[in-house]
Amino acid sequence: MEKFKRNDGMILTKTGLKNAILYGLLSGLVLATFLKGVELITHLTVYTLLLNVDYIPYINTFAFPELIEVGFHLLVSIALAICLYLLFVHLKISSRKQIIVTATTVCLIIGIALFPTTTFSDKTPDFRSFPSFSYWMAGHIIYGYILGYLLAKSKDN
């Protein structure tokens, strides 16, 4: 009798969670590197916005070194990757395309939602800066696509 592999979507496993952590770290590093490069080349403070915590009460009273701020960003990225993984498991999503599109869409929405936080700081881009918004959104689309691609790839393993 031939064995058939069921394709009921992602299955919750320790390996899946470990992969989600790794993929959150990798895609978060890509986003940070992309926005850092944009800021270095264009002088638009989109990387500064990524690391900005001026809108978070209590935390905004401290001046953190860049490495710690990047660490905060990566923790959020890892948490998002785990949440997306758990969402895909819960919804039994099996389509690679659906995983990638969903992850990219979620990250696009997060990018849109976070850009207005630029109004809480003098160090970040002007809220009306279309070039800053465009780079910010491009970074989040790239981030979401990479995260979705990696999560979809791990589904097959």
C-alpha cells in the first residue's frame, strides 16, 4: 500500500517553533540592514524610525545603544514570526502562496500602522515624507515576503 502525505497545512512542532524564531531573526536582520542602507545613502531616517521607542512609555526615558535597539527590533520580529507560524498552524494553511501573501500583507499593514509613530519623535522622518514612507513600506514588503517564503519553505520539511 502506497503512503500518501497529507497536506493539511502546517503542523505545530518544536522544530517549527525553532524555525519561526530563526526566520524572525533572519528577516528582521534583512529589514534592519535594508533600512540602515537606505538611511546611509539617502539620509532619510527610516532606520532610526525602525529602532525608535519614543512612543513607548517608560522605555522612552532611557537612551539605549544602537545594538540594544536592534535587539528590541529583533525580539518583535521573532514574536511576529512565531505568531504567524501559529496562525498558519491554527488555520491549517497549506498553500505556499497563501503563506507568503498572508505574511507579506500582515507586514505591510504593520508598516502602515507604525509609520505614524514618526510624529512622536524629532529624530525620525517627517510624517509627510513620501520618500521615507516609500522606503519604509518597501522594507516591510521585503521583510514580509522573506518571512513568508521561509515559513512556507519550512512547511515542506
